[in-house]
Amino acid sequence: MTELVIIGAGGFARETAQAARAAGLPLAGHLDDDPALHGAEVDGVPVLGGTERVAELPDASFVVCVGSPRDYASRARVVRRLGLPAHRYATVLHPTAVVSASSVVGPGTVLLAHTVLTASVRVGRHVAVMPQTVLTHDDEVADFATLASGVRLGGGARIGRGAYLGAGALVREGTAVGAWSLVGMGSVVLGDVPPGEVWAGAPARRLRRAPRTALEELERLDSPEPVERPEPLDPLEPVEPVDRPDRPGRPEDTSHQGDRPVPARGVNG
């Protein structure tokens, strides 16, 4: 089994490190672009250096654990900058996470403690699922989405690419949250949320447009590309994401490898 390296050393990265340890994964350490952390330990896990060291670790597996409500698009930018193939990314499942045999979890995704995927749930790549989140039958969560602690999705809910659902948010069955939108903590989503907007409240209502970095990612979603839908597999095996052209979210776009560097660091990442 290859060693796991976590990109980032903030809150989410530290939580992922503890989940990896609980699951018995061989954890090498963190890579973080804050020079002040290099050579230090966070929660007993060493910070090996910056992300430039990825090229020096050809046998390692990675998981990108950056982002916060202030810039929830950062994980997508870091993944794009690294330019690694899907097979280089690990899927980290806390041992208390419950994933049904008919559900699919993509590479680079993290499921923290006591998350539940009940039946035919499809979770894409590089998705962050925080503790005690429940995804029920036929839910679809696109690449780079973040589901904070205690989120509950009704059956057939569709969470678009890069969307951020704050702690305790509830999403009604059959409802869609559009790509790169943000739903505030404790909100109750009873109708579809359009892409690139911030909604909050009970029931949730539109507050404003999404942050600039999220809107920049939304602009990248041009014409959808055809995606092959995988069969249900062992959730520990990395698989391609499941996005449908008529649903929020799009396949991962790695065509812009020349984007400006994005540091893998931050308050929560």
C-alpha cells in the first residue's frame, strides 16, 4: 500500500489525517505552502514541505484538503495546478463511515466520521464530506463539492460541482443545488438553487452572488463533455465521477494547466 500525503495542513487536512490514521492508512505527512510550517508537526503529523515536493514523491497517493467558506473553490484550483492523474489520488473513508454496496465514491474524496451513504449514492472526485452527514437514496454529489458537518440530503438530491453546503443544511428530496453555489449553515432548501449564488435561511432564499473565486470556476463550465457512467464498485477503489449534462456539475476540466499558482494553505486548508 502506497503512503498517503495530504495536501494542506489546516483544519480539514488535520481531520483527514486523523481519519486516515483511524482507517489504518500509511500516512507520510502533509504538504503545505506556508513556509512557517515546514519541518513542524500538526497533531503529530509532519509537514514535509510545500507542494513543489509532489514531483519528488512518485510512489505516493494524495488527497487535497484545502478550502473554507471564504474560498471554497481553492481545492479545484490546487488539483488543476498539480495536474496529477486520477489514479494518484486516494479515497479516505473514516472507519465509522457507512457506504452501501450500490454507492460510488470518487478518487480524492474524503468521508469523515459517521457519514452515511444509504443506496445508489453517487459522489464525485475531490468531495469533502464532514462528520455526521447523511446522503440518502439516489443522491448525486458532483466533483469538488463540500458538505459540512450534519448536512442532510433527501432522496434524489443533486449537488452541483463545487457547491458548498454549510453545517446542518437540509436539502429537500429531488432538489438541486447549482454549481459553485453556497448554502448557509442551518438552511432549509425547499427549491432549486441556481448556480453561482449564496442562499440562506429557513426556507432558504437568495442573498447575493457567490464569491468571485467561485464565479470564476463557474465560468469554466462551458459545453459539457460526455461522461461514461461507471457501475457500482468497491467504494475504496478510485473511480471516475458521475456527472450528467442535464444536472448541476460538469466533468473535471484540466485543460487550463497554465493558471496562476494557488498556494495550498489557508485557515481551514
